[in-house]
Amino acid sequence: MFLQTYIINEKITEAQYLLTNTDFTYSISSELLHFSNQSHFCKLFKQYTNYTPKEFRLWF
């Protein structure tokens, strides 16, 4: 369980970088980070950051 949490946390950290430093769409970002689909990516991103990817890109 700890390993899975660590991996997801690292993916979310990389997603934050991609959202702030690139113009990639959310689906491309989720694909690059090997999430099963964009919906799953958005759900986990919100769970770990308390922001949706869209909100995160706008605020940061």
C-alpha cells in the first residue's frame, strides 16, 4: 500500500509540473503519466491537491 501511495504522489507532483510549465491538455498529461484515463487522473489529482487540474493551472 505504501509503494502505491508513493508512486501516485510522484505522478501528481509531475502532473503539477506539467500543468504549470507546459500547455499539454489534461488527457495528454494523464497519458504521459500512465493513468488509466483522464477521469481517474482528475479524481486522484483533486484527492491529493484539493484542486482540479483546471483550477491548479489557473491558480498556479
